[in-house]
Amino acid sequence: MRILLALLITLLMAGIAPAKEIAGVAIEPTVTVDHHALNLNGSGIRKKFFVKVYIGSLYATKKLSTAAEALRDPGDKLIRMNFLYSKVGKEKIIEAFREGFANNTPAIANSVEVKRFLSLFTDDFVRGDTVDIYLGAGGKVSVKHNGKAMGSVSSPQLGPAILAIYLGNKPADDDLKAGMLGH
């Protein structure tokens, strides 16, 4: 009877524990955005010149195993960045997004929507900060910094273009791409 009770308690505790931990950061198995539950698809660390910049996590309504599948999927998604580096200036983030758009979706890289999206990044990011980029199925892209709304942009092309920065043919980081796809 004690063994059965111990097993039951262990199973209950496992059900409420985070899915995993990366670099000391608990990665939540599920997030809720606009009353929609999104499940962790995968996570990885974004590195630049061997420096761990942030943990990137992809959340979606269903499991997405390939980049093509993720880029085609019309469902809601969330990209979460948990910053690991001591300080990442807003200029560096904006430049990284610009480069990602140019490499993966050059047709919209200089569009009004992209410029509006980049204008949302007005603060530097420090270790422990969280940035959420919600890619709504209806074309709405919303950004939050530590839970505070930074703004939103409505554009059916913008969400897939942002996702392509992480999962496209020329991703920001190949290992991060694999991690976000759950590999």
C-alpha cells in the first residue's frame, strides 16, 4: 500500500513539474495566451560566438516536427526568449531581427510591418528577462517583456516571417532551430 501511495504521489508531482530545465531556467510545459493553451514544442540555447545569449522556446497548439510543417501551420504560436547573458542592448536585438528577416524573408524585410515590429524593442534585456512573441493565427503579432505589453502589429505575413528567423533555411542558430523543433 505504501509503495502504491508513493508511486501516486510521484506521478502527481511529475505532472506539475516543469517540462525541463535549461541553464538553470525552468521551461514551462504549457503557456496560456489569450485564453489559448500552447504546449512546449521544443527549446534550445541561442549562442553567438560561443556566448549563451538566451533560451529560445517554441510553443504551439500541436506538435511541429519539421520547419516546413511549423511554417505552414496556421495555428497560434509563441516564441519565448529567456535571457541568459548579462546585458543585450536593444540595438543588438533589432540588428539580429533585421538580419534574420533579410536572410529568410527578404521580400518583407523592409516593409512597414517589419519596421513597426522592430520599433517595439525599446529596452535592453538583461539576464533573467523574458520576452514573449505571440504569433496569432489571425495575423496579430504581440510582444511582451517580463509580462508587460510592448505592443502589437497586425500582418498576415509578419508572424511567419518571424518564425522563419528561427526555423527558416538560414536560421539565426542551427542548434536553436533543432531544439525548438524538439530534436
